[in-house]
Amino acid sequence: MPDLFPSLRFARPQPLRLVAALGLGLTLALSPMAPAFARGAPESFADLAAAVSPSVVNITTSAVVAAPTGRGPMVPEGSPFEDFFRDFMMPEGEGGQEQQRQRQQALGSGFVISADGYIVTNNHVIEGADEIEIEFFDKKRLKATLVGRDPKTDIALLKVENGGDLPFVNFGDSDAMRVGDWVMAMGNPLGQGFSVSAGIVSARGRELSGSYDDFLQTDAAINKGNSGGPLFNMDGEVVGVNTAILSPTGGSIGIGFSMASNVVTKVVAQLQEFGETRRGWLGVRIQDVTPDVAEAMNLAVAQGALITDVPEGPAKDAGLLAGDVITTFNGKPIADVRDLTRTVADSPIGEAVPVVVQREGDEMTIDVTLGRRELAEGEAEAEAGDAAPAVPSEVLGMTLKPLDGPTAEELGLPVGSEGLAVVSVDPASEAAAKGLSRGDIIVEAGQRAVVTLKDLSDRIEEAKAGGRKSLLLLVRRGGDPRFVALSIE
């Protein structure tokens, strides 16, 4: 049962460094050359801490886990504490013993968001637990039930029954936070009980591993046990949920990550209403529009989300095609893949939304009725792809061969698969630099299907005649398509 932080040791500087930083800030504020908006450190965080502390909770979870027998502490396999106890508290030679089942506790943090007892925390704090106990600031303890959870954003919603008189805090606007703004974290670090730390927003828009990641990075001290606790702005509003730290040792080194409140509020609203998330689903595979791809497609700017494949789903039903570049979705400009992924997820399910695309130099608007991602996940992916040799020919730094029946069968491709198989790639070529390798299948060139080597040669000549400097290829690898632009000069 994961207990505190993910094994990715995902945190505030040493006290002396913080003092030095604050001193520098004060010096800049007093300097005649300092910008007019420079500010010194807050005089104290005491009033803020006193105001919000009653809404912050410690969370203890319990579950039956496999644990080694012996004198060492019992921790769940894979827990972030496993290495700590093995290296520092378990005598040498006690690892790898016979396993037995035992009830194990874990600790985390959370915060109350309503008087009637809804509590937000991290999914990894409560995952696998069969008992959840909440300890409040006044030492009162209550059992909690799980309302719903979202592993994709690592958010969970709990509920306690207390007659509707609990102190609570409100969410703030994480998008309004600026790099350098002061923040305060609260939680239960290393099981030490209610604890406050302060720092600044170090960066915004950090991504770790999820499609919907939008983390505020902070140097406020965050440690194991702070998971699920709130990150406050100076108005006492929650602008983030403390989730992870980046550390080679597992301890705080000043790099902590809090899931932005503007992501959390949407998840919590759905968990509260439905007990689960309900995200929009477009049904396309996409990639960013790089400068070379933009040039090959004759796009004015390198932005938007380029569709690489359109399997069965809402996008195909609406008429979107591979090669379309989505520039606006449901009225919101799309800068890149991340923009589109989050915008689609937040868009209404079962309703038609306008999608603006660039297609072969023309702009058009297509209405798409979105499905629900949770229902679509797990459905069959598009056809797989790989490749092998036959009668090769050198083109654009690659040795290519038409994908015939025996080759497709050897590679385990569906009957009727067509394209050009990449037999080998010149290590010094642009194709190699852009990640093409043996086994890739080129299925389109210049946004037209290629089956023979002559097809590719014709596309190259057409691009040159049109004054293009590069040719856009659609390449499949293991069923995963992507566009690659290669120079033809």
C-alpha cells in the first residue's frame, strides 16, 4: 500500500540559505536600482497559520499487507519508507525473509473543504486502505469514508460525519500565482504532527508523469507525510495540494510539487457529484507542431496539435483526419498537445463543441460530440506496426522496402498493411537524428499514402517543385503514429 510519496523522490533550502535569500531580497528592496514592485519577506506567517490550521488534518490509513518477519519495522513492499528502514533500521541479513500478512498503518495529510465534512488528500495516501482515520487540529478523531479518487491527478475525496460544523478552507486561483509569490505548506511531515513551512513559488506548470499534470513547484519544506496537505497563498486560500518531492535521498532539498488548485477543483467537483471523474474524449493521437513540421506543412506558426491518427471514436465520426492541425478547441486557443489534452478533458461530454483545424492550407471548423475518456480507455488501439527487409532502396538517409505480405506476416502486422518498411538508417543522417529506426513503417509522405518507392520519390519531387525545404512523413512504430519532417534539399 503506497503510504506517503511515490517512489519518485519527489521539498525548502537549508535554513541558512533561506536566510541568505531573504537578506538578498531585503537588500534589493532598499537599493535605489531595485524595481518599484520588489517586496521584502512577510513579517510573520503566524496569523495565517492560526487562521487555517483548524482546517488541516492528519490522515492515518490501515491495510493488511505482506511484511517480513523479524525485528525490523514492517513496511509495505514498494513503500518510499522501505529503503529507509532496510538501510538504517533493519539489521543486515534480515531482508528477504518469509512473508506474512500483517496490518500496516501509513500517514498523510489533508484539508477540509466544507462544513459538512468533505476532505481532500492524495490518492496515494489512501490507496489500498480499508480503514481511514482523520485527526483534527483539536485532537478529535473521526473515521472517514472514501467518496472517490482520481489516480491520474493523484487526488482523493473523503467524507466524515460531524454534524456540519467543521472549519474549512476555500480554493484559490492557482493561475494567479506568480513565480516568487510567497506560499505556506501545512501537513504531517514524517508523522511529526501538524507542521508549517513557508517558501515561494519556484516555478509553474511543471509536469511529472501524468497527462493532466499542472504542478506548482515550491521551496517550502515538503517531506514524506506532507502528501495531500494544502499549499496556501497569503490570503489563506488553497492554491495547491502537496504531492511529491524531487530528492536523491528522499528528504527535502527544496524542490516540492503541489498539484495546482485549478486542476484539483474540477476533479473534486466531479468526485463529489459522481464519485468518479468524467473527462471528455476526442479519440485522436496527436503530437506537437515543431518548426520543421510547420515548414513542411506550410503553416504560418509552429503551434497547435497535429493529429497523427484517427481511430474509431468521436473525432472520426465528426470527420477529423490525420494531418489536421487543431488550433482552437471549444473556443480556446491550442498551443500544443498538453493544451489540447487538458482542454478536451474539461469539455462537456455528449455535447457538440467547435474544433478549428488547419487542413491542407485551409482553416475549417468541425463540430465534434465528445465521448467519455473513462469509458474509452482499454478499448483496442489502432493497428500495430514494425518492419523488415526485402528489396531495399536508399532514400533520405534510410534503406526502405515496400511492405509486402510475407514481410507484414513476419512482423505480425494485420493482413493488408501497406507502406514502406525501414530496413536501416544511416547513423549520420537527419532521419537517425529525428529518431527513425529499423522497423518503422512510413505510411504517408506529403500527407498522401505511399505504398511503393516510386510513391515516395514522386512526393519528394512534388515538394521540391512546390518550393518546400522538407517533406512530412507519417511513420508508425508499434501502432503508434507520428509525423516527422525530413529535409529534401
